[in-house]
Amino acid sequence: MKLDFEVSGDTLVVRVRGDLDLVSAESFRREVDRQMNERGTQNLLVNLGGVDFLDSAGLGAILGRYKRINARGGRVAIVGANPSIRRVLEISGVTGYVGLYRDETSAVLDSE
Amino acid sequence: MEAGALNRMVLEFPSRAENVGLARIAVATFAAQCEFTLSDLEEIKVVVSEAVTNSIVHGYGEDPRGMIRIIAQIFPDRLEVTVEDGGRGIEDVEAAVRPKEILPGERLGVGFMFIKAFTDDFSVYSRPGEGTRVTMVRYVKKVAVQSAQCN
């Protein structure tokens, strides 16, 4: 798994490539938390456009960030999920907490 | 090989997170002998990943000395995948597989939710201190492999 970060206003954008599962969940947690702290951003936008596989361990890494960010009044959104990953997100109930958007532009516009 | 099975695969590996990807790719590659759609194969990857992750995290408490065994078999009408460990087992299987509302956190406890959603049938056998065996079934319309190839 590879992570690319970019700051857009008050939002940290993380673009994920590869699989998000038990083996990569820990580095996702560590890296995203570090970037959020260092850059002082309030919201998190997770771009899963480069992710081919996501399971409950990967979902835990995302929802764990949601818990921390939500407690500080921030928001989390997911964009770019392919149909298989979208199905995993919907079945799990994650979409009750985290907004799902087609791409980064629509997510950013919606949060304004 | 179990009576009626056309093909069989056995995979054994230590309880390490790095092996979750190996397990799901190996089973999905094996399952591709059946006429599953790409979407079916993605769902098979998810259920294997969930069962193996459960063994690593809950069965062995992430202790890499534990071993996990996968037995995958193709029958004329279905794929059967068994994931077994010799870990600490599940005290209350019924409670473990019961649907639950997802709550934000690092560990969601929804592995069996995916197994239930993405299989046609599954069973869990577990005894505390003796390990857990999860068997998952996915039916296929048609199996490409010929029985003669497996004899």
C-alpha cells in the first residue's frame, strides 16, 4: 500500500494505492494520524481510487480515524471506490458515518 | 480428496498479517477454475481475508507461531473453503456470528457479517482452547474443470 498526501484548505487528502487490509491498516493509521497532527487539518478525505481490495481490517483503519476526527468536530469522506469496494462499504454500514462521493471535486464542493 | 470433489487445494502458513493477501489470492486463483464472475471472485477474496484475519487476530492474538490451514475444494456445483486454526477458539459462536451494528473504532468485529453476506452458506465450529474452523460455501452455475483432470 502506498499513501500520497495533499492539503486542500482544512482537509487532508490521502490517496491510497494497493490493498487496505490487516497488513496495511497499521501504517494507514500511523501515517494518517501523523499527517493530520503535523498539518493541523480538521477533515479527512480518503481517495480509494487506487485501491483494489478492502476488508474489515481496512474499514477499521478508516473508521478509527473517523472516531478521532469526529470527536474534534471534523468530517471524513471517501471518494473513488470501485463497485466491489462500494459494496463492502455499504454492507458494513460505514456509509452511516462517512460520506461516499464519486470524486474529490464533488466531495470538496459538498463540504462547502 | 473428498468424494465428489473435482479439485482440492491445501495451504498452510503461519499466523502473520503478511499472509492474508497470499491466502485470498491463492483461493481466488483456485476459484477461478469455476465460472465465477470477477465480482464473485472479489467477494470470495473478502470472505477468505475475513476468516484468516479472525484466525490471526482473535485465534492467535497475532502470535506468528500459530498455524492456519486452508482447504479449498471444487465440487460440480460449488466451491467450499475451510479456514482452520488451533488458536484460543470462540466461547460463544452464536454471539460471534450474530449481526451487529457497526460502531466507529479500530476493530469493528464485522468479519462474520461479510462472510454471511458473501457466501451461500457457512458454518463455524469452535471450542475454547482448541481452535476454530470456518467452512464457507459458494455455489457456481457451471464448473470449468473436468473431473478427469483431478484424478
